[in-house]
Amino acid sequence: MKNLVTGLRTEEYEKNFAELHPPFTPGAAITEANRCLYCYDSPCMKACPTHIDISTFIKKISTKNLLGSARTIFESNWVPLTCAKACPVAVLCEGACVFNDKGEKPIEIGRLQRFAIDNYFSQNMLPLFHKASPNGKSVGIIGSGPAGLACGAELSLLGFDVTIYESNKIPGGLNTWGIAPYKLRREDSLKEVELVKSFGVKIETGVLVGTTVTIDDLLKKHSALFLGVGLGESPQLSVQGEELEGVIGALEFIEKVKSEKWHEVPVGKRVAVIGAGNTSIDAATEAKRLGAEEVYIIYRRSDVEMSAYRFEYDLAKKDGIVFYFLTSPKQVVGNSFVEGLECLKMKLEEPDSRGRRKPVSIPGSEFIIPVDMVIKAIGQDTKSAFLNSIPGLTLDNEGCVIVNTESYQTNNPKIFAGGDCINGGKEVVNAAYDGKRAAHGINKFLFPMSEGEN
Amino acid sequence: MADLSINCGGIKSPNPFWLASAPPSNSAYQNCKAFEQGWGGTVWKTIGEPVMNVFNRYGGLDYNGQKIFGLNNIELISDRPIETNFREIAETKKLWPDRAVVVSLMVESKRETWHEIVKRTLDTGCDGIELNYGCPHGMSERGMGAAVGQVPEYCKMITEWVTEVSTIPVLVKLTPNVSNIQLPARAAKAAGADGISLINTINSIIGINLDTFELKPNVGGLGGHGGYAGPAVKPIALHLLSQVALDKEVNLPISGIGGISNWRDALEFILLGASSVQVCTAVMHYGFRIVDDMIDGMSNWMDAKGITSLDQIRGKSLPRINDFGNFDLLNKTIARIDQQKCIHCNLCYIACEDTAHQCIDLTEVNGKSKTEVREMDCVGCALCSLVCPVDDCISMVRIDDGSASKTWNQLVNDFKERGEPLTWENLAKFQNQHGIEIH
């Protein structure tokens, strides 16, 4: 890549990547907790994919029962620190807070959850949960992201011998590697990993299943397997110049940023991010905060259709990101490295029978945006090659693993799955819920008499 | 602007707001500062016997993050030399001729001692005397304060010692720590008092430190009962005020005290018969400046209602105080929830379901909860409307047409006249007749 950002001063990096939502002071947390109405069967709890009993954990903060507050949270969610910081609360719990209907500011549930969990981790993780005696069965979990961690924690407390296989050297999956640092730092994700390990869950890192060990090995070794493998690579743009130096996938870029060695991450002075989802916004704002002078988001539809949350869009605009809507990349321009992105203007056709407006290019509308780096953020493919290699697994048209919605069991009865690999990419909180539910699916499968109707 | 001036037993002030005899009215500096900010009067912190305070003397009761719903104190009467107090009272009165300067007194129970202090008080030129028969701690153990207020005979005896030499109005300040407040009030009346002040503070232990197990306030590891005041005591004060105000044997002007924090509180006291009101805890929480809203708010309220003088509303709510036996059993109200205003907190549901009459149904409609009153079963207790966080979302609606009316006293009398015993069966007949079903 040519025309690299020369690097910022350490304090500039720290300022740029400082937390968007700083922690509550104890006094502020209690004030906010006291503002909560303590709703019964609360809308916020229903809006949370893991159904955390939010009004109860907030009530406990107000009485300074912080340990009890953490317990209430963990009872529903094993990665609550990550969720507190990375969840799109505005469209989940806080979006459902009754204060919205009252015309008042919703309770800051995410920050309160973080307050309770930060406190718990700062207290050396006092034992909160009873672990059942060993039941003699072992379960292998592939992937240590939120789904795998949640499944492992739950199974371990149920008495299973649990081993998580993780290809990366540092566990945590996207919690560790995929969340913008101004939302969540790596060390926070690792605290949750440590908690799960404290229950007796073994995590073998640097193990790529299919290469280091085979699925068959694992099926022989364990009574059941859980797949929490997430998604794979960004798909190809399939345009000329895609192989040029300076074209990178968004996840790969974000992973480099998550190393938190800011000055070692190569960033062009002018960056184009292709796609307008939440990952695109993360990549764009991170490039900007690393010192890129101009960052563009290129999207072939309009702002109405983009999948990024409104608050993410607002954040990007605040960071000075320039949006090219109704614009599609035609080719990456350059000899050996990126020098520009040639684009076409698009227009939207009338809505089809499903209401979708197809973008079509306007002939002769080509123009070139001079850039030094192109980040591809047009979604991720599933790990279909790996998944297809697993006996008995059925994938849907999108390449997602098909599971029973109650038990999370795949068509191979010994294999269960959850998280992004079954839904094609949702929130951390959805994966956390899947993992926990799947643990009970596994328990019921291996000990049919043990689980109630739940 | 409405006329806020009052006359309480011969003590006049430009508005009804007086500082209560308490820490805020301890010195000339404080009282003069309060007058500058608009207070209509002050009851100078009690002077009398030599005392010495401990250092840590207040304890607060907080609730859900709100500070000082209640305030407890073990502070004694003025611990400044009495000469200093007399001098400052005289100076203050001279500087503020239009404000009420009342001096609170408490000395040992000897006629000569009381005569002596009353005479010296008259020399200050103050407008009135208040007898502190209420202090529940420290002084009562020495035979003063509440020790006097709790025994009507003592109350009468000492008040007589004062009224026989006083040339200015005498108010008697009563303790609430009695089973019948009317008895000491009548004693004061019999002894020639010009008015009653109530209530003094309530005996209390404000709290315990859960780390050290010490009482609050903690004095070197020890604590004890203190006097409780603040917003939390207002309902008790209003009740005791009404008892004295309604007692025809007393029939004296009253200076109302107890948890008054703003003009709205003050109006409630006036509506139950108070002539002036005294404030302490709210001032201790926020300073003298609160009087600005008290004057302004009361005046605006009066203007909006077309009331030109407080005399027009004093005691206006007293005739509404009555016995349970005279309440209409057939005045039926039920709760109605305004679905447009409902924010789906479901607090009405859980309150009714767990603690009242199980007459609110909780269902789900279009992904949102819906709470609906089963009107047949609603007893109209109003709990749901009290827990609802949205103004006017749950209203209590009258559903009877007013054609039937029966009080408990009338009902019992009816039974008697018909020669029917008061049994559950007979009661049920009456209820059935009027469509009342008890679950």
C-alpha cells in the first residue's frame, strides 16, 4: 500500500479509541438504578434476546447488592460484559424501556449492566454458582466465541466435562476480535473467558478442527459436539483490481485493530469501505480513528435500505465519514497497489413483489474516487466448506446450519450448533442465548430424564 | 398579588412562613438572613437552661436515592450563652419590625425560673413566646420538653406560670409523642395560652450502620432516640393538627409544623386550620432560599383560584373530616386504565394481583402487555392508580348514580330497627341488593 497514515501519538490513539460510553460512577449508577420503575414482566426483559431479568438486577444495584445483581445477569447470559458494551441497546432493551412511551429518557440498562459486571470482575470473581458433580459425559465445543462460551459455561455447571477447541491463539471469538475497541476492549472479553474457564471448561487454543484434529476424532472423544464456529471470509467483490495491495476484508482489518497495537495497523490516508452494514461502520470509524484523512462508505442502495443501525450511522457521520449512496464499485484502480476506486452511480427500480428495490447502474456514470485502501464489508460467507465436511449436517440456501429451534440439535443427533453459523450473522447476545439453550438441548439428549419442559 | 399576611394568636407576619425553633433559627445572623430572603417570621431556637451538645447530632432517612425524607436529631436547645441570645433577639427585632420574632423557651419546672426568663424575654421586644414542651431527647430526661408536654397537668401548670406574667402572645408547642394530643392542647387553653404550635419531633431511631452495627447518628459508638422530622412526618402532623383544630374545647389559633417543604404542603396545613406554618428540615436541606417559591407559589395559586386572603381558606377542609361510620358504603368507584397513556410497566397488575383484589388482567396484544380492569371485580381501592407512574393514566371513576346511599352507622341502625342481628348473612343480603360482591 502506498500513502500510508504515518501514525499518531499514543495519546491521540487513546483519545480516539476511548470508550464511547464510559462507566458509571457508583453514585451515578445508583441514581440511574433508582430511576428504574421496577416494571413487572418488563418490556426490556422481553426485548433482550437472553431475557435477562433487567428490572431485578437494577433493583439490586439500587440496594447496593451488586453481587446479587451480577448473579441475576449471569443467570441469563454468560457474556454480559460484552453484551453491555456491544449490544445495540437502542433497538433492544433500552429501546423497549417504558420511559420511551412516557416521553422520558430510557434507563441506561447497558451501562448499569456493565456497572454490575465490572464490579463482579473487580472482586476476583467470587463464586456465584453451584457446579453439579461430574456426570461422566464430555462435550466438545468448536469455537470460543459467545455461543461456545455460553454453551460451555452452562454445560460445565450441569456436570459435563467440556473442552472448547479454538483455532485462534487467543480465545473469545468475535468478542475478542470483532468488536470496535471504543466499544469493547480485548481484555473485557477475556474476563468472560476466564470466568467460563473457572467453571472447569478447558480451552485448547490454536486447534483448527478439520486440520489439527478431525471431526471424527472429536465425535469419538466426546458424547456430543457443539458448533459455534461463526462465519468465514468476506465474499469476493468480483471486480477488477481486487487482488491489488491495499484491498482488505473488514474482519481482517478489524482483527488487526483489535491487537490494540495501533501504530502497527496499516491504514491508507484515503479509505473506501464498501457496504453499509454495522461492520462497515466499525471498519470506517476505526480507519478514521487510526488517522485516515478521508474515509468513504460506498453503498449501492440508499440510506433507507442500509442495514447499519441508525445510531451507528450517526456515529459514522460524527466521525466525518462521507457516504456515497447509490454507488457501486466497478473496479479497483492501480498498478500494484490501490490508487483509486472506480464507481458507477446507481438508481433503484420500483419495488418488486417482495417490496425490494433493485439497484441498477446508470450507464456512463463512472467516476473515480482516489483512495489508497479499499475495505470490503459486504458481509461474510458461512464456513460452508468446513460445515459441508461434517457428516449428517444440513445447510440451508444461505449456507447456515439447520437446527431444531428448541434443542439446537442438527440433523446429526450428536452435533448441536448455535450463533452466527446458524443465523448468518446476528448479535453477540443472540449467540449467547443460542449457546445456553443448546447446552440444555445437549443435556436433554444425553440425559433424557433430566430436563423439564423448559 | 394575593395578601399572604396572617395573624396567629396575635402574632402578625407578612406571610405565613416562619422558621421553626430549630438549628436554622439559632442566631441573629441566620434569622436576619432568612428575613432578607423573605421569611415572614421566626421562632428563635429555644433558649433556657445551660446545655452542651455532642458533636454528631443528625441522621438522615434516604429513600430510593432521595436524600432526607426524614431527619432525626439529638441536638439540644440553644447551646449559646443566654445573654448572647437575648441581645441578638433584641437586635433582630429592632432591624425587622414587620416580621414575627417569637422566642422559644424551656427552663426547669420552677415558677420563679419561668417568671424570670419570661420577663427577660419581654425585654427583647419580641412578638411572642413559644413554650417548648416537645423536645423528645436530652431535655426530657431533665424533666423538661416532652416530659412536660406528655403530662397535661404539668403543661397547664407551667403555661399558667408564663401567661400570668407575659404581656405578649404565648404559643404552646406540643409533642406528638402522646396518645391523645387534645389533652395537652386543652391544658394549654385552660392555662390561657394564645395559640398552639404542633408538632414537635417524633421519637425515633433513624437507622443502623450495617457495617459497624452502630446507631445513626453515632456518638463515639453510642446512639439513642432522637427527634424525627422532615417530609415523612407530614401526614402525622396533618392528622394531629386536625385533631386539635376540630377540638371545640381548644379553639385556638394554630401554628402548623411537620414536614412542610413547599407552598403546597403549607396550604394543606392551612386548609386543616393552621394560621402560620413553621419550617425546619426543608431549610436544613436546601437553605433559606426555598421561601421564594413558597411565597411565589402560594400567591400564584391564590390568584389563580381567586383567593385574596388566607382567611378565606383557613380550615376549609376540616368539615370534610368525619368518622368512618359516616362514609357512604354505596359510593362506588372503580379503576379505569387509559390504554393510550399506558406505558406497559405492569405495576398496576402486580400490585393488584399480589396485594389487592386480583381484578386486573394482564394479556399480550401485538407484542405489548395490556392491563385491563375487570370492573365487576374491582373494589375501587385505588392502589393501582397510586402505583401507576403516568399521570392520569388510571383514574378512579364513580359508577353509581347516586340514588342509593348508606353509611355503616345507618346500616347498623337499619338492622337494629328491623330486629336483625349483624351477621355475615345479613350483610351479604345488603351487598347483593346493591350489586356488591366480595370475593
